[in-house]
Amino acid sequence: MRQKDLTTGSVFTTMFFFSLPMILGNILQQGYNIVDTWVVGQFAGSAALAAVGSAFALMTFLTSVLLGLCMGSGIVFSMCFGRQDEASLKNSVCASSLLTAATAALLTALSLLGVDRIIMWMNIPSEITDITKDYLILVFCGIPAIALYNFFGAYLKALGNSMAPLLFLGISTLLNVGLDLLLVAVLRQGTAGAALATVISQYVSAAGIGIYTWFKNHSIRSSFRHFAINGSSLREIAGFSVLTCVQQSVMNLGILMVQGLVNSFGTSVMAAFAAAVKIDAFTYMPAQEYGNAFSTFIAQNVGAKKPKRIVQGIRYAVLTVVSYCLLSSFILWFLAEPLMLIFISPDETAIVAEGVRYLHIVGPLYCGIGCLFLFYGLYRALGRPAVSVVLTVVSLGTRVALSYTLSALPSIGVVGIWWSIPIGWGLADAAGLLYYLLNRKRLIPAEMP
């Protein structure tokens, strides 16, 4: 299996080429989300689009729990790989797999049992309650597949192999698009068809990456054939994974609370938000994936005890992400309306206008979220996942508090929700930078122990 040591070679090119498959993979995923939104919006109507958009926020929250666990585990895997500690890597794999499997099982059961309460809590309008429920029940069944894919994906990326996860994500995405067109556009199965297409594709990618890793990597086979839980490894995995899980969950819980508030403004605003958020996520996603690749790079170099390379990595990462965000903000300003019209009929002028207003408020300030992704990745890799949690609380706490406060004012309304997003990014960035400046010598000592 192809592995890559991120502790040697040119810092800029090493990070760039390692991050590229991860970025391409997420472009595929976001591309699917856009196609899914387009198919549902064009062939199932605005009510179905509102239902899928609202459910998307919920699923992002639920899967963030698993993603956080796997991201935290990936940091530990990277450190073990960086210091060439095969025994610790095997112990960490066993501990992480147990924690991830147990969490996935619990999450699936609770989601299916509590679907009615979830719909009530999310303020889903009565006219789309039934189709939202049907959609959620089906996509909840895909949670175990999400756990499996992200566990093996985190393992492969930690060892420097970012190509294999891209391959299986690409297969899943193409299958998903094909099934979407068949079930929704041709067979007219509506939101249920979109959900079924998603779940089938998730299980295909999960099975594929699991089989690939099993046959290509001796270490993973040895880990499971001689499965044993080491107390110290379990504590280390839990220390990183649980806090990273909390960070991801808090972030997406805040987004979900905002979604609930958006829902209270009616189906038109929900549809505008559903389309605009897809454009939003697609645009800043490369910065997010670069932040994840940056985190793996830092973690391997922490394991290899190379502080100078860590500092160089931070400088190049900031320059890369800020440059990308400025360019994407500039482009999005002019393309906001044409992009909204991909998902929404030109006749729906109010929906299109609200989506454009959202993008014109949030889009110019993407540097805020780009730098925040770097802070998240940096503090996870330096063994300070609790700092990432604090930054998330600052960002999302601000967003939620301002959203509910400003939107309640008749003179501001829903636009207050849009403005609260970049304000939250900015405050969290300021906190992350201040912590780094005050603790730099302790975070990255000249001689690492």
C-alpha cells in the first residue's frame, strides 16, 4: 500500500500534493450534494428541497460525531507513524475501531428511535413533515457505513495515503449521482429515492475501502487478527477522539440550531438557505480539507520531533489558505445569482434573492473560516484538542446567540442570521491567534521531548 512520509522533502509541495486528493475527494462529495440538490429541486419541487436541505443539516451534525472520532484517531495514527512505532499503531487501531463501532451503533439506534422528536425539535413545517421523516429514516440506516468509511479513511490518510479514500469516494459519488437520476428524475421517488441512493452509495464506498485496506496493509490485518485493547492506547485515542468529536459536534449542533431558526421563517427561506449553503460549503471546502491535511502533516512531524518543519508548515499553510479564500470570495461575489439559479427556478424570485443576499454577506469573509480550519487542525495535531473545542464554542456560540437575538428584531429579521456567521468566525480566529502567540514556545519548543 502506498504510504507517504510527510516529515521529509519540500514543506509546501509535500502539504500541497498530500492535500490535493483530499480536496478532490471533497469536491466530488460536494459536487454530489449539488447534483442531489439540483435533482430534488428540479424534479421533486421546492417542498422536497426544503426537506432535504433541513435533513442535511441534521445528518451533518450526526455524522460529525463519527468524523470527530475518526479525525482524533487519525492524529494518533499519524504520530505513531511519524515516530515509526508499529506496536503503538496496532494498539491504537484496535482501540479506535472499538470506540467508533460502539458510537455508530448507539447513534443509529437513538436516531431511529427518536426521529419524531427530532423533527419536532427542528421546527419542520407541517406541510413537509412526512417527506422529511421518510428521508431521515432511510439516511439514518447509512450511519454504520459512514463510520466504516471514515475509520479506514482516517487510517490511510494518517499513513500518507490520501489517494485510496479519493478513489472509493469517487466510485460512491458517481453511483450516487446515477441512482439519484434514476430514482428521483426517472422513477419519481422523491425524497425517499434521494435517500435510498445516498445509503446504497455509502455502503459501497465503505465496503470498498475496508476490503482495500484489509488486503493491502499487513498492519491492519495483524491488528484485527490479534485484537487486543491496550489501556494506555485506549486512553490516548479517547483523549484525542472524544475532544475532537466534541469539537465537531458542537460546531454542527450550532449549525443545526441555526437551521431550526431558519426553518421558523418558512419554506421559502428554508429553500434559499438549502441552496445557498450548498454553494457556500462547496466554495470553502478546499480550505477545510487543506486544514485536515495540514493537521496530519503537523502530527507526523510532532511524532518525528521536527519543530522547524512544523513552523514552516504553519507559514505555508496560512499563505495558501488565505490566498485561496480571497480568490474564491472575489469570484463568488459575481457568480452568486447564476449559481442560485442552478438550483432554483428563475420564477422563484424571492428564494433566489434571499440566497444571493446570504452569499453576498458570508462569501466576502471566507478568510475567517479558512483560518479557523487551520487553527482546528493545528491544535489537534499539537495535542491541544481542547483548544479547538473552545474555538468552536466561541464561533458557534456567537453565531447562535446573535442569530436568535438579531433575527428577533423586525428591522433586521433573517439577515441577522446571515451576519452572525462571519462574526463568529472572526471572534474565534482572534481567540486562536491570541492563544498561539501567548503559548508558542510551549506549543512548539525548539527541542521537542
